Amino acid sequence: MGVPEREIGQAISQGRADDDRWHLRADGQQFWASGVVMPIWENGQFAGVIKIIRDLTERVEAESRRHRQTEQLAEQFQQLAETIPQMVWISDLEGNDLYFNPRWEAFSGLTSEQLNHHGWNRLIDGATRAHVTGERADALARRGDWEATFQMRHRDGSYHWCLCRALPIRDAEGEIIRWFSSCTDVDAMLLQSQAFEKDAIDQRAVNVRQDAAIAQSNQDLSN
């Protein structure tokens, strides 16, 4: 039994049959149509069917093109993520994790399977975890960028300061199709910055003491 026969049988038994599929025009061209098949009754006897369809070829082809673009962009970003030193992950529109690059395992010691389903959240310092994940969820819901600096557990058990960002990946029409997120281990840089700041404070203190000593010496000489 072919598709038209099955649709007619369903229309007779259930009162209607939905019909969403490729059809063939008289000139041999295919078109995608969404339709419904309904029975016609005359004096209680089946007399035929009426079929109403809408040509949705352009919509279906546009969705197909967008799907291909999404897959191509995701592949390009994944190839990029394999080569950069940052920890990178890609999420879908709702923020569900799709991919983690190898830098994540090098940093955390966790596999992609362990990091997936928001498992990477467990690496965030417990004191700030709820705040960090809440802010990221809010940003994604607003379809906005996200940036935060917080501590994450390293594979050696210590906590490192990390700068993390999330940016939307958009298709040719400007619609968000994926989220590209990255984390950079800035712990060494922050420690170095703190050391420089301490050295600068210490040097200022030395300068103040020297200036005070010189002022006192000048006062003694003037007396």
C-alpha cells in the first residue's frame, strides 16, 4: 500500500490524515507540502476525499540551509578550539554542553563525559559557584555576552583564578545558533601582578622614609 492509500484509509477511519511530505508536480519537480486529507460522505457512503495542501518548499529548504550552516560553523569553531591554549567549550542555544576541547582535561583531569551536562560547574569554588552559574544562565537567557573571573579547581587540587567568557555564534541571518565559551588560567598573571603591586607599595614606603630622612636632615642643618 502506497502513501496516498494509507492517507485515505486513515482519513476514513479517523476523520482526517495529516500529510507532510515531498510531492511531485506534473513537470517532475519536487515540492514540500503540508496538508490534510479529509473524507467526503454522501448519504453515509464514502464518496472520496478532499486534500488541502500548502507549499512549504522555501521554508523547508531555508531550514535545511540553516542546519548545514550550523553544522559547518560548529565544525570550524571546533577545529579552532583544538589549537588554542584556552579551555573552550561549545553549547547549544539553551546552554547544553556539546563539546569540550582537550585543554579542559589537561587543566582539570576530567574527561569530556565528566565535564558534560554542566559537570564542569563542580570545578568552580563552592563559595562562588551558585553566583557564577546563575550569572552565566542569566546572560545566556538574555542572549548577551558573559564574562567573569573566579577560582576553579586544578587537577592538582589547588584553585586557580580563571577568566571565562561566553560569546554567541550567529548564522548568516544573525540568529544565535551556538555559544562559544572559553576559560583562561590567569592565576600566574594575577600572582605576578600582586607581586608587582607589593613591590611598588614597598618602594613607595622606602621613598617616603627617604624623603622624611632628608627633610629631617635639612631641618637639623638649618638649626
